[in-house]
Amino acid sequence: MSDEADEAYSVTEQLTMTGINRIRQKINVHGIPVYLCEACG
């Protein structure tokens, strides 16, 4: 793998973990999966 590929993978991994953590936080704070409501508009 090139350095660019490694870097892109790291960024993608960070975004994925951040997204999962945000979803978990919303469930913890509100007790319901708020992200589903946002997706429904």
C-alpha cells in the first residue's frame, strides 16, 4: 500500500468510528435512536 492509501484508510476509519460514537451518544442521551428520525426528515 502507498502512503496515500494508508492515509485515506486512516481518515475513513476515523470518520466511521466518529459516526458510530455519535449514534451511540444520541441513543444514550435520548434513550431512542434519534438518528433514524433525522434520516426520516
